[in-house]
Amino acid sequence: MGRGNSKVMPEEAKTGYASVVRSLVAFTRARGVKDEAEKKRKSFWFGGNGEKRQGKERRPSKSQDIGDKGQRVKAKTYKDKFDPRVTARYDIKALIGRGSFSRVVRAAHRGTRRPYAIKMMEVEFPEGREVCAAELTALRRVSHPNVVRMVEVFQFPHRVYMVLELATGGALLDRVVSKGRFMERDAAKAIKMVLAAISYLHGLGITHRDLKPENLLYYHPGANSKLLVTDFGLATLRDVESERLVGSDGASVDTSRSLRSACGTPEFMAPEVVQRRPFSSAVDLWALGVIAFVVLSGSAPFEDESRAKLSRAIVRGKYSFSGDPWPRVSDPAKDFIARLLLVDPRARLTADQALQHPWVASGAPASSSAAAAADLYRPISRNLRRRASRDSSRGPSRSSGSGPGRRVSSMATGLM
């Protein structure tokens, strides 16, 4: 979505299948050097630019030098755009992400030197105000280990600056391909953290509406890092007591539009969203089912370069556990996905019920079955490569379609 009548919401995320494959290539080249893969990864919204290299550094090539200069110029350009009241408290370091209405920079608090991410949002136009209001409404209410934390906010007539905790561990799929070994227990651990966040959010009446791997970021590169749910630009908030949808100013919002509009990332949209039927927080559980499918296989249950065909596939809810690595995936894992990818939202597991599912609750221990003990890394990485190759072959036209990092606005009309 852009200014005027544009119908595409924030730009395509920088961490999609293509960036996952770049991480995979980086890992392959640096196999045996554990930290190298971490340095290669980049996150779209809150990811860091990597740690300083230790030991002797190679002299950068001419192209690298030009790139570094360009990055410094960009950082300075966006630093100059920041309000002096923000730069008085924070030292702007580098630009690390961008969207249609926002720019994200890495910054350091001038007093404590602690690192943060600052999201500068343009709110001059209605679409930008809508996205900003949704994110502020949600983040002002939340405090959970698996939800990105907002530290403070600077609000001005045309811009809003959100200071957020900085996550440097990379996006979910980046972590999958950088490990070099990936089993069901790794997937179950990640899904359990996301479910903990969803359960908490739904308890507050918050529906995220744009859950996808790119919006799930690790706090740090370590093996025991927590996973954070980020990007609440499409979130809705329902007052649990009065059952009314509320805006950031506490005023009621027209639910006929907010709870019927088609918005989100097409491949992760629930059937009721695609059909513009009234929907509930169950849409987040459908999205989680798609995420679990992708994490365990490297492919999506519903995908097609035609948005119309993709929509029909989602509405039918037909998918299959065929092809590699599904024969190596356990039945409990497949059952977990099947209980989320149900066309009838009333039949889906709730977040609390999903947390109690045996596959999640047990952490998919490797000893439970031969399938759960299988290393899924090779088939997952191969499927991700194939997906990236298909997307690249489609060329520029793909950008107007249903790519995994593409969101459509509540005014989108191309899904039916």
C-alpha cells in the first residue's frame, strides 16, 4: 500500500526465501566456522548488521568499499531526517530496514550505550497513520519475553519514532539454514515460543494478522536465544470485556471493515480472510500452521504465482504431505499442522490448546520415533533453493503477486 490509491502495503520484506538461500550459501562456504554463518545473516525489521570481525581482516574489494560508503551515506541521510529531540538521546548508527511508511535504524542510547532499533514511521498520509496506530496500540499493551519490546515513543505531527529492543539473531528461516543440522525438536522449540506469544496476545484481545517467518526474529545469535514476534502494523485489538474493537486513542473502530478486510501476506492468509468473511484470532493459528509446514519442509502448503489460484487453493484447504522430507516427519508433527490448517476457524486449535498438543508439549524429543530423530536440513535447504529459483525466474511480475514477503492492504481487491 502506498500513497493515494496504491493497494500494496509495506514493501516486500528483505528476508524472504531469497535471503534464506543467501544465508545457506554463506553457511556452506564457512562450514566448520560456527560464528561465520551468524555474521552473514541480516534481519529486515530489527536485525543487526553483524558483529565486528575478530582477528586479521581481509582488505575489502573495491565493490565492497563502494557498498560500505553507500551504507554510510544512507545512514547519514536518515540520521539527518531524525528529529533533534531523538538524536539528542540516541546515536544513529546504520540503516537496517525499510518499508513503504517506515525506516529502521540501529542506534545506541547516548547515556547507557545500549543498542536499540528505532523505527521511524511517516504518518502524514492515512495509510501510514493506520499502520502506525495499529503497532502502537499493540506494543503499548504488551510485555512478554517472546514479543518485541517497545522502550519509548517520540510522536510528532508527521513522524513517529518507536524505540524497540534490537534483535540480532536473524529471522526464523535464516536460523534453520544456518544450523547445518535441523530436526523436529528444533522446529517444535521455535513453534512453542511463537505459541506462547500468540496465547499471551490473544489473552489481551490482540490479533497479529501478519504472522510469517520474516516477522519471527531471534534476539541474539546464541543457540538458546528467545524468538520474538515482531511487526504489529496490521494488528487489531479487541477489548476483551466489552468485545469492541478499539483504536490507539481508545475510540471504537468500525469492525465491519477491520474484521472483514483482506490484509496480510497472501500465502499465510486464512480462508475467511481471503473470502472477506468476519474473522477472529483464529487467523493467527492458521498462519502458524503454514509457518510450521514451511519450517519442517522448506515449502509452503499453498503456493501459486497466480493470486487467484492461490486464493482458491487456500479456500479449499487442500494440501498434502508429499515429497521430501515429509516421509521423515513424524505423525504428531503432521497432526499438529492438520489441526491448524482447517478451513472452519471454529475447528482449529486455539493457542492454548496448541500449546498442549503432544508434539509441542513434548518438544518432539528425538527418541520418540525414528522420524522425529531424522535430520531435515538437506531437504529443507533444497526446497528453499528451489523456491528462490522459481521466484527469481518469474522476474519483476512476481512483485505484484503473492510473494512470501508481500503484504496487501485492507483495500486489496485481487484475492477473489
